[in-house]
Amino acid sequence: MDRSDALHLIQHLTVWANGDQRAPHKPLLVLYSLGRWRRGVTEIPYSDVEKDLTSLLNEFGPPRRTPHPEQPFWRLQNDGLWLVTGVGTLSPPASDRIPLVSDLREKEARGQFTLDFQNALRNNRGLVSEIARMLLANHFPDSLHEDILNAVDLQIEDTDAAGRRRDPRFRTQVLMAYEYRCALCGFQLLLSGAPEA
């Protein structure tokens, strides 16, 4: 798998949508996994994903009664860049059914990028940053990008359109200077302490 193949898989992630509402589950899982991969963690236990992805979905996803982190953990396999293994037999990824959460826990399910995808990340300098930027641009408002990257502990190369490195503090300084309010109408951009727009 080369750089363009990897980007094609990311660009064509199957994401649940209902009207204008899109589920951020898979994009958040990929960003979270990229953060772990950058720190040398290739296999991620479902127990970690369950806890961490639930927190990410509660913070950056639409309000839901139950976030269901098991859905992207299992269904990301259908996108050709993720593999789930465990002790014992789990349902095949092609089936529409997913294993019970209790099975994922009991069988110590672990998820990881496929070896081909990992090799693409390893062999293409800057690909992790490129993928992260693509996921953020396609699935989240600009105002959340920095917060999401911080939450998944992922640092990316930040450049402007001319290829110059941007100061990562600039956005925070501007928001603080305007007290998280719109400079034109004074609308408060914080909701429960988190920037919304």
C-alpha cells in the first residue's frame, strides 16, 4: 500500500449519516489510533478503546444516550485499514452483526491498523499528519481541530497554504483575546466550557 492508497481509504471511510448529522465514531477512532501509533502502540485493547473513545464521543460527537464505541471498533474493518483479533472466535467482519460488548471484553479483543496500512504510515513521512488533517477537515468544524488533536495526543505538522509552519498558539491567543465571543455580534462560542464554533 502506498501513500495514495492510504489516503484513498481515509477519504472513503464509510461514515453513518442521517440527513445533515454524521457520526464521528470512525474518524475519532482513527485519530485516536494514530496518536497511539505515533507513540509506538500498534495493538489497542478494546477495553482502552471503550473507555477513551466513549470520552471522545461524549466530548466531540453529537449528544447521544449511548455512544457505542464497539461499533467503529468492529466496523472499521470493512474499510480495509483495521483488523480486530481476540482470544477465540469473533463474528466475521463482513457480517452485518457485530460481537456483543461482553464478547469483545471476554475475548480480549484488540484492534490495530492492517500491516499494509502501518507500512504506508512508516514509509511515507508526513502521512500521519496528512491523514489527520483530512479527517479533521472532512468530519469536524475548524474550531474543534486543536482540541481533538490534544485529546488524542496527536501532534501534526501545522503549515499554512504557503507551506510555512504556523504558530500553534495563535488560535488560542485569538480566542482568548476575544473571550471566546464573535467579534461582530458578541455570540458566546463556548458551550459547557468547550469551543463550539
